[in-house]
Amino acid sequence: MSQPVNETPPAPRGIEKAPTGIRGFDEITQGGLPRGRPTLVCGSAGCGKTLFGLEFLVRGATQFDEPGAIVSFEENIEELTQNVASLGFDLDELVAQKKLVIDYVHVERSEIEETGEYDLDGLFVRLAYTIDSIGAKRIVLDTLEALFAALPNEGILRAELRRLFRWLKDRGVTAVITGERGDGALTRRGLEEYVSDCVILLEQRVRERVATRYLRVVKYRGTSHGTNEYPFLVQEDGISVLPVTSLGLTHVASDERISTGIPRLDAMLGGKGLYRGSSVLLSGTAGTGKTSLSAYLVAAACKRGERVLYFAFEESQSQIIRNMRSIGVDLKPYVDGGLLRYQTARPTLFGLEMHLATIHRQVDEFGPSMVVVDPITNFMAIGSELEVSSMLMRLIDFLKSRLITGVFTSLTGGGNALERTDVGVSSLMDTWLLVRFLEGNGERNRGLYVLKSRGMQHSNQVREYVLSERGIELLDVYAGSSGVLTGAARLAQEAKERAEAQLRLQEMERKQRELERKRALLEAQIAAMRAQFEAEEAEMTTTSREHAQFEKELSRDREDLARARHADAARDTTHVHVNLNGGAE
Amino acid sequence: MKTALADVYRPEGALGGDDVWEMRLYIAGQTRKSLAAIANLTRLCEEHLQGKYRIEVIDLLEQPQRAQGDQILAIPTLVRKLPAPMRKIIGDLSNTDRVLVGLDLRAR
């Protein structure tokens, strides 16, 4: 859509439009159907063509003061009246008030013999008469294709149809012409050939045994329009088309902060809690206490006197109330007091779009300031990730536009990365709280993280999340060298730390003593070595003295020997000695 | 509708003498087709049903409300009200054979 979406109702530019009053449709087409021109609504059997036309007329008559006429070629007046009575449309009443006229055109080919030239002036006269009888501004022809079965000469018929559409335009009535879907073409009889202003396609598809109807504006001359396929619903009060971006991102953000009911969690969220009208995702694996956490948010809102609408897809109302009582949250008074309403259903009961519409309707009816969807993951059973994500986006947009705080719990699968799953909606969420188990030492303890929280200074710390009969408590976790510890391990770690400190002190003392001992030992060793050295020194002195004595004695002995040999000892000895040393002999 | 065989197929000559044929011819204004239809019908009746037919010409431009009763779409349309069952013939009645078949004045 190129036009700003906050212009509601969008200012008609160029083409004048007739609002249909069908929820969501006027947003897609920025105002409704082209006024005074024919629109072709085509689709296969049972996709809601007739209903679309009838609602267009009924809303026109009741809301826009435009009387309408339906010319039915298939169903008679009683059938039509009965079919839409379940939607709260009282056709008889409108007919009595001259706001609606029904003309049943019945033709059977077997009754007709063609005997020459003819035209469809009879039909024109009837239409003119019907329109004039109440001054109809809107007309529905359902479905012109019946004429092909009734009249034998297709050549004449086609020429007359062309004239009919021209005639309708000239009359200035806003017309809806329905047509049966054909193979490979929009309509079986090629009616799209005659209607060039606006073509709307309705389809019904079954996926995972859940049927969903879709609407698409195939063509809308002279106007911009949403080109997507929009799911639509047939409900107790008519058709609801659910445009993906009907609300856009124009909602006003509130500065008001609301408490989560858990003071420490408020502290983690910038000290003040959540923003009113924001979207909150609580994710975690099974049994991490997502429902308990949401029960706190619910109780806090109810305590403020606000209304809360709780969509529970896993547990019944009484089960939730019982379980929450076990953690000290009593929700029953709020339910009894009309502040809290539970809407419990299995997600697989209806299609995604039905759920969305149900939520819309309930919100409209109850007017809550907080909506809890617990859990959104169950929608995955009935739609693809893309569809679920698109549905949640629309839901969040819707809630935000009403300044309703949305709380969504999401079950994270065991095998998946904790921060991945969450059906791709985390980007839609303003605040994301993750509860995960921190395993270790044979225990599983819960840790709470604030993964993100837009527009506030939030804590980056993990808190241990303890559920007891006293309620939810958030404790500091032990974050030390051995990682993050919680529960008994945290207690053990703290004791261990104390013991370790004691031990370190003792160790220090022991080391001190050891050092003293070593010093003593060293000194003893030094003394011993010195003693030994002194002993050696003493011995050395003795030896040298002995050696001198020995030399002296040796010399004396030699002299004694020489004397005994009667030699001139001193010279001889000297002579021999020289000879020996010179080696010259 | 209970239909006896005799009602469905009533060949020429099997008509009782007292039977009066009641026919309505729907037209919308004095167009060429309308005038042709009136002329053709009158001629056929004179030839086949002399003295025992009654023709009512209804101009829808003057009486538009009457289009609903006989479920008229095509113009001109000839409706045989009597004898039963009702027969509808569309066109300017220029194809005499088909008119006779359509009116059960000739076997199909």
C-alpha cells in the first residue's frame, strides 16, 4: 500500500468508493468497491461469494443508508434468508423496511424453446424494476452464469451481457457480480471479460485438515490496493478479512511502565518493569515456569484493577488456577471478580485465522489491557512457520494499536537452539525473557535472562529463578571460575569457597613453617660443611707435615745407603741422575 | 408437479374441442422483434388453433412488475399457460417448425 494507512477512512481519490462494511475489506481496498461500477467476485463453490455479496448489501442498507437489491439466479428467497440468518442478517426485516429487495430469477432450459431472434430486455426490465422499487444503490447478481445454462444461444447471451454491464454502469449502481471459478480462468464463463473495474478472487484451501478461506484483489482499476492474499473468515457476524498490514506501524507507544509483579524482574527491566502496550515473549523449554511467570504478570495487572484476557492452549482454567495457587498466586478472585477471563481451547480446534479472529472478537468484547497467549508454539501444529509468524504479527499489531500489553509464551524445543525457534517472532517482540535450565551437578535449575527489552536499560545478568510455595524468587547466580552455578551447586560452591579460603590460609602457614624449617636445615648444612672443610683443612696440614717428614726421612735413607756403598754418594748420585735425565748415553 | 404422459405429449388432433389456448406474449416496446413475434403468433394461431386461442400481449415497459411472475428474461417470450403444462418459447417466432414443436402442436 502506497497511501498512508492511518487515514481511516482513506480519503477517496480518483475513484469514488462504496464502503462494504465488511471488516478488513475496506482497508485492503482503501475504501471499498468502486462506486457505481460492477465488481466481479469469483471463486469456487462454497467459498463465500454469495455471502460476500449479501453482506455488502446488508451493511450498505444498515450502515451506509444505501438500499440494495439481490437478483439471485440460484437460490430462492427462502434459501437465501435461511443461509444468512445464522450470520445475524435478518433479510425479512430489511425487506419489510424497504431497504432490501430480493428477486429470484429462475429459468430452466427444458422449458425454453428458441424460435428466432431475442434479447434480454426482459431481464433488464426486471432489474430496472427491482432497483427502482426501493431506489437501490447496490445490486448483487448471483450468479449470472446460470444464464448460460438457461439460454441456448451463447452468442446472443454474450452480446447481451456486455450490454448489461454497460447498462449497470449507466444506472450508476454499485454492482457485485458473482462467478464460478473456472479451470485456468477466473470464471468458468469468462465473465471477467466484461468486468474491467474490479475483480476479487475468493479461494478456499485445506491445509493440515484445516480449511482456510483467502481473498485477493486481482484487479482494481484506478486505485492502489493490497495485492496479497488475505485470509478471511465467515463468523457468527459476517465476514472478516484479516489484512496483514491493515494497522501498519502507526500505533502510539506509551511511556507508562507497568510492574511485572516481581520486584527483582522489574529491577532487571530498567528498574521500572515493562512498557504498557508492549509485546513480551516468555520463552523456555518445558517446565521452566513460563506459565508461572505469566501468572505473575496477570496477577500484577489484576491487582492494578486492569482486565486480562488469557488464551490458554494447553491447560484448562481450573488447572492453571490450581497450579498457580501452589506457587502462591491466587487467580481465582480475579476470575470471580470479572477481571480475568480465560479462553481455553486446543489450537487444533480451528484454523489459525479463526484463532486470530476469535482473539479479535474477544478483545473487542472484553476490553482487556493485557492479553496472554500461552503458548504460541502450539500454533505451529496448524500452520507453517510463515503463517504463524504472519498471524502473530497481525495479532501484535492489533494489540499494540489498542495499547494492550501482549504476553506470549513460547515453548522452546529441547534440541533446538534456545534463541532460534520461537516461531520467528522474536523480532516482533519488545521484551524477550528467556527461562532456561542450567544443568550441572545432577541438578536442573532455572536461569532467567532478559534477552532484549526495547527502550530501556535492561540487565545483562542471569538470575536464578526459583519457584516455591512462596512464589517466584530471582536470586543472584554464582558466576565464578567454574561457570554459572545455581541451586545446591551454588550453595556448595559458596561453602567450597569458604573452605578453600581456610585451606589457603592453612597452606600459607604451612609454607611459612616449611621455609623456617628449610632455613634451619640450610644453616645446619652450612655448619656441617664448614665443619667438614675444617676437618679436611686440618687433615691437609697433617698430611703436608707428614710429607715433609717423609721426604726428610727418604733423603736420610738415601744418604745412609750411599754411605753403605762407600761411594762419593753425593757426586755419583748426581752424575747418574744427569745421565738419566739427558738420555744422551 | 404431477405430469401424466398425456399432459406432456399431446399431438395435434388429440385436443378436446372445448380446450381454449391461453397464451401470453411478453414484449418490451414496439421493437422490430416484438412486432415480428406478434405477427408470427397471430398467423400460427389462425392456421392451427382457429377460434380456440386467446393471446395476451404484455409490454414490460408498461408493466415491468409482470416479468417476475412468468420468470421472463428474454424478449420476446411466448408463454403457453393453457393447456398445461406451461410452455415457454423465446425469440421472434420466425422459425415456425420450432414454434409448433414448442407448443406441442407437432411431435418432437
